[in-house]
Amino acid sequence: MVELLKPDLCIIGAGSGGLDLAAGAATLGKKVVLVEKDKTGGARLKTAVPAKALIVAARHAHRIAQAEAFGLVAPPATVDFEKLRAHLAAVVGALTADSAKEWVGAMGVRVVQGSAQFKSRRRLAIEDIIEIDARRYVIATGSLPALPDIQGLTETLYLTEDTILGLTRVPDHLIVIGAGTTALEYAQAFRRLGAAVTVLDAGLPLPQEDPECVRIVLDVLGREGVRVRAGVAIARVGGGPLNKVEVVLSSPDGGEETIEGSHLLIAPARRPNVDGLALEAARVKHGPHGITVNAHLRTSNRAVYAIGDAAGAGGFEHVARHHAALLLRTLVLGQFARLNANVLPRVTFTDPELAQVGLTEAAAARRRRGFRLLRWPLHENDRAHIEREPAGHIKVVTTPGGRILGATIVGAQAGELIAPWALAVGQHLNVRAFAVTVFPYPIRGDIGKRAAMTYFNPGMTRTWVQRIMGRLRR
């Protein structure tokens, strides 16, 4: 017989967002069912954590190559790929415990293994074995690689960000189609591990980011040997003998250019993983960018919510967890919290890193009549020179009155440096808060204080201010 469950909350998908919401709701006394067809942990353990571990390993190899600049003599790094893979597995293994179904089960969450499909607006079936009639549903199914429509792709061996970590050796020549965050991160990492790398994209690299900051990232990648070609038209791809792929580019005059490589990585934007849920039966509206939700993450079905990549979060783990926290407040604590996309930071983990929160300079120019742009370069920072990493800067957008609207940082450790600016945007802080804060010496974060202090420069040149200052001196 089919088992019928009637929980307060049914969560479909046991990635980071689903796990956080399930654990939080169960802890606060709600009856929770968590449905997952694969392993718990989602993209965090499958791709995000091992990918970042690979990037850090490649960074160490690059540091060895830079040792001579610090007066140190070291032989070139050699890559033992089996040991590297073991390292990635160890990192994932150390973080698996807090994503295991036994862990959430111990909190009172009923974990159901299987594929979910809506039968009606309020009824969910799990492979004809279990049916669920919950008060509220949350879809947290994440995303999948979105494959571009390129002639010959289906007949060619290719990698995605879900499969590239299964490589058993460093590619001789990695061709990357796509120039977004993930594409550039992998491109630089494999170049530092010894591969030749070519990046191809029909559009601009990192199109959502500040163009001035993107140029700094691309300049460093170019000097390291990563070949980035933007605005190209890919006519077709094909495979040759073992470990050989070909990408054919077409030009406006009808000519063609062939690029040969050993491996092909397809790394465009991801697509929401909602196939097979029968959302039409639940009357949940959705499109190419995910399930349609309002500011409270509610779908067109008042009993159904969506979070993370399923709701168009863009592949960011921390966004899914933020969505889960908002829904915990809404569904369990009754606070009806609203989503504010401006407070969500993002980081491209190239080297230098590129971090952003709130409004960029271009976005501020489009939305506001008046704003202030404050900036400070890393080459004016002592720590940056101590570590021989002076490339980059900070740009801060404020209202004319000084309220912080956004910040962009490009440079080493930008992902760490953006954290206080995310706090500032979320809490509507004034730039004076940074100007009067005492920072320890020497740290990179001092560039934020320096940028904040430039807010007061125009005012100090005004005649009436100078008169007041003169009287105070006298």
C-alpha cells in the first residue's frame, strides 16, 4: 500500500538550502519530510567544495613558481594527480558529516529517498511508494549544466563542471566554452597545474561584473598564459582520436578557424533542475531561469515555495542558504520576511578575486540621479606590497549623503574583504562608519577605510569649511 505522510513542511531537494531549512524547522518543532533522489549535500559537496580545493591547490603551485621574487629558490612544482584527487576527496569527506541524512534524521526529519512528482496542487508522490499531503512545500532542487546549442556537441566527448573533477590527469590543452565565473576559475586553475588553456565565448567575460575590474582579472589571466577570446562564433565542435577535440570558429566573411585541444569543458550558465517535478500539475509557474517567485519566495501556488537555483539564484551556495533562512522566518516564525537581492554578495575565485555586493557603478548610474563613487587602489596598501600582490582596487557606491549602496573589490582575498561591505549594505550603514573605524596594521582591509575617507575630500575644499577650520586652529 502507498504510505501517506502529512507533515507541516515537505522540502524537495537536500542541498545546502534544503538541509538548512529542514534542520531549522525540525529544531523549532515542525514535522518535516525531506525528499532527495540522489545524495544529500547537493552541489556543495559534489562540485563547489572540491572545485575550490582544486583552485587552492593550483594557487600553491603558482606560489612555488613565484618564490624567487621573495629571495627563495625552489624547484618547479610537479603535479601528482592521484594525490591531488585524494586531497579533494579528503576535503569533501571532512565536510560530509553535516550533510548526511543520518544527521538531519537525528533532528527528527523524515528523509525519503526517491524522485518526487506533483499529482495536484497539494499532493506529492514519491515513485508510487509514498504520497505526501503537506501544509507547505519548498522546492530546493538546485541546477544542472545548461548545454549550448552547438553543432556536433552531442557526438563529442566533453566535460561539465559536474564531471571535470573526475579527470585522472592534467589536460594537455583544455578548451573552455563559456567565460563566466566557473569557466574562468577552472581555466586559471588548470593553467597553473600545467595545461594549455583557451577560453571561448560569444559574449563578454563576466558580463554581470564591473568592466574595469574584469579587465584587471583578464590581464592577470593573460599574463599567466590563459588565452581568452571573447565575441567569437562557434560553428561546430568535433572529436578526433583519443584525447583530441576540435572547435571550429566562423568569421563574418565566411572563413573558419580550427582550434585543437585534448579536452573540452562546457561551462555556460546553469539551468534550474525542475524537470520531472510535474510543476504544471501543481500550477507552479516556471521558465528558463527557474520557478517564478515573489519577494517572499512564494510561487503561483500559495502552498509552494522555491529557493536557491530552482528559483534562479544563479549557482551561489550562500544564496540558497539565505533563502532558507528567510523561509525559516516566514514559515516557522511567522515573520513574513522579504528577499532583498541587493544584500547578496558574489565572488569570482580567480586570482585576483573579484567580489561584489549591492549596486555596481553602472547599476547606480542607471537607477539613481545622484550618487558618489569612492575608490582606493591596492598599490597604495602596505600589505599588498609585502605580499607582492598590488593589483586591484576597491570601488564604493554611496548616496550623496553617504549611505553605502554597494562595493566592488578586485584583488587578492577580495572574497574576504567584501564581508564588512555586505554588512554595510544590508544594515544601511553610512560611509562614516568605515572612515572612523580603526583597522590593524598592516591589512588589506585598510583600503576600505581609505576609500571611505575620500568621501569627505570635496567638502574640505569648500570655502566655508576652510574658514571654520581656520577659526578652530586659531
